[in-house]
Amino acid sequence: CDADFVEFNNEYLDFVEWVENHLEGFYHSEYFQIQKLNNQLIDSQRALIRSKRNLEMALEENKKINRKISEARQAAEQASRSKTQFLANMSHDIRTPMNAIVGLTKLMQYSLNDPETLDSYIQKLQSSSEYLLGLINDILDMSKIENGELTLKEDTYTKDEFVNSINTVIKPLMDNRDINFVFQMNTHIDCIRVDRLRYNQIFFNLLSNAAKFTPRGGIVEFLFESIPPKDDKVGIRFRV
């Protein structure tokens, strides 16, 4: 019995050794498999984090692009509105000297035998034509206006030239509506330095609107007067 017991124990021990060897290899292999999967999981998590970060950056960049597109669209819409308003204003401005030119050419037909009167009409026609040409140049230079590059052209403008321009362009508008136009120059100033086109444009707009919105038979007064100087600067007041 003792021998059998010893033999049994030896076989058992061999079996246990065999199991331990194989289990150790099995667990060892499984451990590395688990480590490999774990590393793959960590790499996937890192890749996911990078993808998420890239996606967030792409979304933020997309927002910036959308904002720029929106701003560009708004700027384009504003530019379109500005152009429309500009052209509407220009059409109004152009009609003013055109009416004077048309009226003067009609009057000239009846003054062919009166050289002095004809010469006066020709001078007024030239004044209106120069103003109209300046307005047309404005339209052609619209890009300069949009970019804020429009510059004033300073020049000497005499009182007599200003009076002649007002009477040439505005007086016929008033006469066509039977409006009594009173133009007074109460000033000792004989000339000023201005951009003639812009200067005339201001008063032509004011006075043509006055003619438009004053009832027939009404009165429009335009007063050009001196006021006390301030800070060594000459004072002028205009009243419509």
C-alpha cells in the first residue's frame, strides 16, 4: 500500500506540474493579449480625443467662416443699398442742370438776333454743362466714393459766379412753378475757396427741393449773409 501511495503521489505531482506549466503559459499568453487590447483601447481613446479636438477646431473655423460670409453678405447688401441711394440722388441732381440746359436752349432760339442776350445764355449754358459734367464724373468715379478716396478740389469761387450759377440753374425751376424766388447776398465777401461742384451741389439740392415742395405761387427765400468772425475765421450763414 505504501508503494502504491507513493506512486500515486508521483503521478499526481507530475500532473500538477504539467497543469501548472500549461496554465502558466495560458495565463501568460492571455495577459499579453489583455495588455495588447488595453493598449489598443488607450490608442483608440487618444485618437478619439484628437479627432474630437480636430472636430472642435473645424467647427470653430466653420463658425468664423460663416461669420465672415455673413459680414460679407451684409456689406454687399449695404453697398447695393448705397449704390441705389447714390444713383437715386444722382438722378435728382442731374435733372436740375438738365432742366436749365433745356430751358436755355429754348430761350436761345428766340435770341439769335440779339448777340448780347445770346452771349448771356451761352455763359449760363456753359455753367450748367460744367456742373452736369462734374456729376457724370462722380458716377464714373463711384469706386472712389465707395473706398472713401474722393478728394475735394479747392478753387477760388467768386460771389458773382455763385450768383450766376444759382440764377442759371434754380431760377428756371422756380419760374416753372410760379414761385417768387428771393435771393439776397448780404455780405462783403467777394470770393471764397471751395470745391465748386460740391458747393453748388449743396445749394442746388436745397433749392431744387424748396421748389419741389413749395406750393405754386409761393415764396422761396435764399439768404447769404456775413456773421461775426470766430477764432480768426470768417463767418457765413446761409438760410433757405
